[in-house]
Amino acid sequence: MHVSQDGQFVELSLDWAFGAGDHAVTFVSQVDGDIYLEHYLSYFSKAHSLDVTPGHEEGTATTLTEAIGVPFETFDSNQDIFRCFGCHTTGPLSLGPRYDIQPSELGVRCEVCHGPGGDHVDAIGAGKVEQSRKLINNPGRLDGEAQIELCGSCHRKPPAKGQTFTWDNPWFTRHQTMYLSQSACFKQSNGALSCTTCHDPHSPVRRDASLYCSGLCVECHQSGSHPEVEAASLDDCAGCHMPAVSPRPYIQFANHWIGIYENGDTLKPSR
């Protein structure tokens, strides 16, 4: 990446590409031992082009480096850049000789959710199947509250009690755990509704599978104190109660704040 003005220039290599490319890929460079840079432009897959990285829309550059992107201090007390790497890689992070962040493994792998698996694998190899089950974390056994905290470690945890949050930014709907935590379905499920109720973490996200999603809704809404749904409305429950939000024409997120949306609103339900 090369930026110049009035005879001065800054040139940076694209050291890292964050994201699987399902929605977008964001680029990160190390400027020096003190600064990392999240690039102003990301690649958006459906548009097949570059566009402004989410969160950079209102930024004002005061230096050539800031014209390329948003700087993050390597040793900032909030450790923001380490949290970025931590959610896109597996295992502990270390620093190289240039204070460059070095992941243990690239990408999101099994141990991110299941924890260290060496003892589990050894027990399986020794034929100790029952013992092996105690030597690995299984998020599927967690209730909704605990699971949303685990998934929220990377997908953003729900706002703490008393913490204010702006719900009218369409980009924020990509933080699914935050929005699910606000829904009546989640709050009234007594821990039964969780991320894995609808999503198999070992498979790609099912998109445009309206009947599959509706079938899951009916499992609750045809029993107990839940209001029964009309048979004619079962074709696409999520289409109405989890509306698609498009921060830009070529990208969509399902709003996980399950509720009743009125008057064309897609960000916050009326109830």
C-alpha cells in the first residue's frame, strides 16, 4: 500500500488478511514495533471490490499513515490489537524480535471453543473414552447464558448491566450475540435458547434456509406459554422476526434481536 502527498510518502506491506471472505476481508499492517494499522479499505466479497472498512467512515486523517487506516498501539493498555488477533487465530499469542505479533496457529480452529485437546486425544488413543469426555470443553452442554458469553468473546458480549449501547447503527447487527441477548425469546427461554440451537458450529452458516429456521421456531411456539403461530406464517419466521439489515447494498446481516418489527424498522423491534 502506497500513499503520497507533497513529495512525502508512506509504503506498507499487507501483512495480514482478517476474515474468511464470506462477507469481507480486512487488511492489517505492522508499521513498526509500536503501531499496527487496520486499513481504511476492505475487500467485500459480493461486491468484488474494495470499500471503506466498517467503523472507518467518519475518520479524519491527520497524517499519511492515518490516511491508510486506523492505528493501534502494540502496547496499549486495552490490548485492542491483541484482541483482534486473538479472535482470528488459535492459541496463545507471542511477540517476535520486531515486537511483531505471532499467533500459535492461523485461523479459528477446534481449541478456540473446546480448549486444549492434547490430553483428550491421548485418552482417546488409550481407549479411555469416558475419561476423555472430561478432558475437553463441550460448549453444547452450556446453557444459553453461558454459551452467549463464550461466543461473545469474539462476537461481542452483551452490554453489561447499566452500560449504554447505540442500537441504531446497522453495522452493529453483525455482533449477533449482543442482539440475541436482548430478545424476548432468549430472555424467556430459561437458558434453552442458545447459539447452537440454530447454528452448527462445525458447518457453514445456513443461509436462505427459511423452512429450517421456521421449524426451530415452531419447536417452542407450539408449546407451553408461547403463543401459537398460524400455519400460513411458518414459511419464513426469520424473515419477519429477524429482518435482514444491509449497512451497504452488497452486505446483509440477520438481526438476531428476535421480535415484532413494525413500520419498516429493521434495527429495533417494538416488542
